[in-house]
Amino acid sequence: QTDVETEFNNVNLVDAIAKTSVEMHRLGWDTHQGRQHLQTTYNKRSRGELTDEELLDFLQFLEKQPNP
């Protein structure tokens, strides 16, 4: 990977984490609910521990949930 590709990927991951925060807020999830889902689904305690693929999977999961 070039430095530009690495930087692009890092920006996308930061953006994905930010989007998960927006989606969790939309759903009315608190930190505890988010952590419970991550623990149950990925056996990880925080978004920072997720692989790139898991993070994008989590974001897609949240985006598919209807408004409460």
C-alpha cells in the first residue's frame, strides 16, 4: 500500500466509527447497549478492537435497523 492508500483507509475507518456513533444515537443506544452487541456478535468490547470488516459490518447492521 502507498502512504496515500493507508491514509485514505485510516480516514475511512475514522469516518465509519463516527457513522456508527450517529447510528447508535439515532437508535437511542447507549454505550452499554453498543458494547453488549459487540461482545455478543464479535466477542470484542469496543469498536476500536474490531477489524475493518467487522467495523463495516457493524455499521451496516446499525444502518439497517428501523427508527425506534
